[in-house]
Amino acid sequence: ATFLGGNFTADNDTEENCLSISTRQKYWFNVDCSMELPFICQKLSFDALSAPVMEMKPRYADVSAGSQPRKQNVYFVGDQVNVTCRALRVPSGKLVWTFQNKDGSPSQDFPDLDKFTDNIVETIIHENMCVHQTVSTFSTAAVKEMTTGYLSCYSVRYPTDPPCSDSGDPLEFCVRSHQFKVLEAPYKGPDLRITFSEPPATVIESETLVAECEVYPVEDGSLVWMILHPNGTSRVLENNTNPEITLATSTEKEGKRVIASRLEMTVEKAFDGSRIACFSYNISKSDTQECRASDTFCAISPTIH
């Protein structure tokens, strides 16, 4: 009570329910809450703090089959792993990162993630308001020890908090990646050969298109054929369901497992503008169905006419 000014009245006045301080008299006063006054600091409420959003782009995402499919972010050893998290109104201007094992225990290989992360704070327009956004990036080279582990980033985290559950509850103020799967890169890229009726990449309707591919598959991988149509659709050709695949053998070459396959298809008008690709992993279980000319785990033909 020593610091209450003479004008302070604890009478439950409905018009003076806010507290202010007189910088001249150094006492507290109750005032009308509609009065606009300067402030020294403002404590941010959890209602204003946002849960982070995570962005990452692995080589491909492996999705297991079954009623409850499991997704893994697949990288090759040595690939650059870049993961970005964004969150609004983070009081410290810094997001907290953890790397945990499959069972939720802290990873001994990544005990301190500060040396792998970078934080910047920028001002953006959000819902017609200027707000601070923290952008934090985790960056490192992929190593085998990351396999089955996962990254989490937090807007706010206390030492006693449990690991991020990835439940989607915004009040956890965290987001968790899918599991990592880090593989040795293929020994060599696929060798794709196609016989065309006329160059360049021209075939004749009703003739037989012949394609041969040889791959060094990734771990637990196989050779998979795919036809990519110009309208963005695609079709996976699997050995046990498509009669076009006339040969599929698995041997060893230079001490490495090699799969060779031969594809024979009757040319149709719908082939115009399409491309044929062969992959050294099970793309039929993956949500990534892209093949670039520079990829080391797939090979793609020129556009067929």
C-alpha cells in the first residue's frame, strides 16, 4: 500500500479498473481503461503466439503401404538438409530445435542444435497488421545417424516440456518432421536405352516401343518403370501387374546388386508428348514422382513423338 497514490480508490469503480503509474509522484493510480497512456513493456500472451510451420524438401518421400502408411523423408549420405520453420510473435525472436530418436529420447549425435541453426526476425503484414515473424533454418549434411530420427522446432519450450507429439494441437507451439531415412547413394545412375523408329525420339503408331534399363537400386529399392504424360498424369508399371515388362533380372556387377528390365509397349496416339522413366527405388510407394535429367536415382527419355 506504500506505493498507492492518494487518488487510488479500491472501490470497484466500473470506470477505473486499470492501473497506471505517475512518473512524477512515483505512485500507482487506478484509471479509466479507455485512457491511452505510454507503456514501458508489454507481456506477450500465448493467444498471440503462433505455432511454427515447417518446410523441407527431401530427395523423395517414402510412403509405406498399409492402412496406416508411414512417411519418411529420404536423403542420400552427404545431401544438404535444409529445414525452415516460421512462427509469428516469438518473444525471444528465436525458435528452439531438437533432434530426437524414434522413441522420443534426445539424439546423442545432435545434442546442441544451435550450431546448425540460424534465426532472423522480419516484419510482415498478417491479417492487415504488421507483425514480427521469426524464420529459423536448420542446415547440415545428411548422415546415416539421422535415420529414424526426427526434427522438432518450438515457438516456446521449457526444459520440463515433453517431446513434440505432432498432434497438430496449436497449443503445443511446436511442429515435428516425419522420420529421416538416410541412404547410401546409388553406385551409378540408371542406364536407360530406347529404340526409336526414327530420330529424334519418334515412334510410329502400332509399332512396338522397346526400352531397356539397368539400375543399381538404393537400399531396399527395386527398378520401377513409369510413363509421364504431358497432361501431368502418370502411370507406374509394376512387374507383377503389367504384361509390358518382358524381362526383370537381378544380378551382381562389380560387387553391387544390379537390376535389369526390358519394356515392350505397343505405340498409341496417346503416347505423343509422353516420356518414359525408370527409377532405382520403389516410386509406387512414394509421393514424389519427379525425374530430372540430373537425378542419380532415375533416368528419363526425351519427349516421345
